[in-house]
Amino acid sequence: MAKQYGWRAVIVVTFRPHISRARFILERCFDGDLVMVANPEHISIPRWAFENVYQTTGYLWAALQSDC
């Protein structure tokens, strides 16, 4: 969509544990400015632990992908 509409900047709203991985993935395919915003949702300690494992696994998976 960014290419189609000529966007030079994108705002991404996601939850805090996903921001880093989302940026990593989007920077592969979008060379404009990315603004990453975390929603204000409270996440419990057990959920943080789960997300740490989940997002780390997701990072590894994304690193193995060669395309957008």
C-alpha cells in the first residue's frame, strides 16, 4: 500500500512486546519513516514471560525469511 499510495511515513500501532519485531520486519520492505507506537494495555508478568519467548521465536523466524 505504501508504494501504491506513495507513502513516505507509516505509523504502526501494536502492543509493546511486538514493537521491536514489527519494526524489524517492516524495515525490510519499507524505506520510509516508521513511527512505532505501543498501545497502553497493561500486560501481566506471566504474559510478559510468554511474549518474550513468543517474540524471540518470531524474530528468529523473521530472520530466516528472505523476502517481504
